[in-house]
Amino acid sequence: MLAYGVDLLIKIAYAIVILVLYSYLGDIKNIIDNHDDLSIALIFLFSLPLIFYTLAFETLMEGQTLGKKLLKIKVVKIDGYQAGFIDFLTRWVFSIVDIQIGFVAGLIAMVVTKHTQRLGDLAAGTAVITEKSKYDISHTILMDVDDTYQPHFAQNQVILFSDNDIRIIKENAELAFRRVDYTIMDRLARKIESVMNIRNPFKNERELINTLLKDYDYHTGK
């Protein structure tokens, strides 16, 4: 909500700048005022950044608006991967219900859902997570791997994931392990199997996830 407030202030500042500039147009202002079609077209044109602000920034900034960036939060898929344009579009469409008509539906959904999701998040399969650093290895993509560690997966397998993928997997895995949430563990394992085109060679999902994280650190940290 604080991030939404910051974004709202940015939108208001933009609208004020446009109105101030318009008031100083002089003769051009008179021409616009005397042509209804031109006025409507310009109003629509200058409204586009306000309308598509959230969708555009979340798409370009990988799940963040300027407000989210300032508050160090972002939108991700609940299965541990970076959200995509369709996910952001779904959230943006549902914001009409969640936010624009009074916040009530969105707040109720956030209170009753396990991952504090509004309706748009439920529809898109996303959630908002924090990126605030605790300056601890457990809050980075790094794992505590010693020099004698022998990786299970080959380098060409683990580099199918980006640093951002691994960070998101680790954040979601830590949450799942802490809550003993087998649903999230299963989704993470299925996603890993899908990307690497393998079947889980370990006795459970937790071991697969931990092995991937350690192998990624081993191969990319050389």
C-alpha cells in the first residue's frame, strides 16, 4: 500500500506538470480549446502514461514500479520464477476490481489468502515479495558450499537458470522449508524438472532444490 501511495504521488506530479505546461501554451491552448476532437485526442494521449503506468513499469523493471523499487518489493510467480508480461497484464486488469473501485475486494483477498495475494495475484499466480537485504548469506543466491563439495548436475544444466531465477527459487524454497509447505516445494521441483528436462533423482523435492542451489553456486562461483 505504501508503494501504491508513492506511485500515486508520481502520477499526480505528472498530471500537475502536464496541466502547468498546458496553461502556458498560450495561442496553442486557445486552438485546442476550440476544437473538441483535438482536445479529446490530447486528453487521451496524455492519459496513457497514467493508465498504463503500472503495467509498463512492472514489465520493464521485472515486477517493480518506482514505488515498489523504493520500498524494495517486487512481483514474482509463486512457483519461484520471474513473472512475465501476461502475469503483469492480468494483475493490471484485475486492479480495476482490487484497487480502483475502493480497495475492499483486494484487501479482503490479501487478508484471507496464504501468500497475501490480491485477486489479480490469484488470477496471475503471483505474489509480492520483499527484496530487503539482511546482509546474510541466506538472503543471497549463495549457498554455504565447501571446497570438497562434488556437484550432482553438470554446468550446462545449471546455467539454464539465471541469477535472478536462482534467487527467486531460494527465497521461495526458504519460505516453503520454514512453513513446511509441500505445495510450494512441489511446484519448485516441477519447475526445475521442466527447465532441466529431468526427473527428480533424489528421494524428495527438498533435496532436489538444495542440490540445484549448491550446484549453481559451485559452477558459477569458480
